[in-house]
Amino acid sequence: MRSTTHTGTFLILDDDEVFRTRLEQAMTRRGFDTVGAASVAQAQQIIADHAIDYAVVDLRLEDGNGLEIIDQLRREQPRARALVLTGYGNTPTVVAAVKAGAVDYLAKPEGADEIVAALMAPRNAQPAPPEDPISPDAARIAHIESVFDAADRNVSKAARLLNMHRRTLQRILKRNAEEDDATA
């Protein structure tokens, strides 16, 4: 954990409750006043009620697209710095996020220190290219495994949190375990 303490109101919009709660705790430990939302509607209400300094926004939400929130922040609270953090990244959504007003676009899972660094970077700063980039499939598997671990390795609970069928999750976990055994 960094020793630097930050200030400001930090909105975290993500429908993955486990991930959102962990990120809220991490940002609170860094000194931010955090507020979480699981939906576009909740985030819109929070923006109406609070001055937001920073925001981390997921793209795919049950009631809409996180880019709506990025755009709303740009229009209503132009000093707010927001970034998109998603497991569903592709070039068109990166472009759309930047056009909507996002200062950066990161792939899940990303650590709290990296998120803070992206939000605190000067407006025109160019990030260094990743030394060992993670593939989208590897990022997806890492996210699934972190949710599975957070659900106390309970397949049914993890499947509900991931919004997928239990058998699908079992196949993914089994396939990943077999690939890990083959590379070991």
C-alpha cells in the first residue's frame, strides 16, 4: 500500500459487488471518500447529490452503458477525472471512452495503485507501454478466479456473482486448471 494520502470524492461504478467493494476499501485506505454504485441509475443519483473528483466506471451494466456516466460527468462536473475499467475492452470502446471524456482506459483486473496513478497523471501524459501485457483471455480468467476465491471457492455463489451458469463456470475453472497443469 502506498503511503501517499489522497483527498476527494471517488465514485466506483461496477455491478460486480466483490470487485467494487474491494476497490472501495482500497481507495478509502488511500484517503479518498468513496461512494459505490452498481448501476447507471445509482451513479446518476450520486452525481446529482455529490461533487465527484474521481470516478472508475465499468462499461457493461445491467441498466446501461458506463459511458453514459463518463459523458454526464464531463458535462456536469468537468473537473472530475474518470477512467474506464473493464474486462470487455476493444478499440472502438477505447475510442468512445476517450471521446466521452475518460482520461484513461484500463483492463480488469487492475490494481488500486495503477488506477490512482492513471487518474493523477497529467492530462497529456503518455503511459509507458506494458512490459508484459496480459491477454484479454488471461485477464478474464484472472477476474473469474478472483471472484471464485472471494466467494470462498463456492462455484454456485461465484457463478451468481459473475452472472453465468454454474456449469459454464465449472468448465472454465476445469479447463484453466488443466492448462496450468500442462504448463507446470
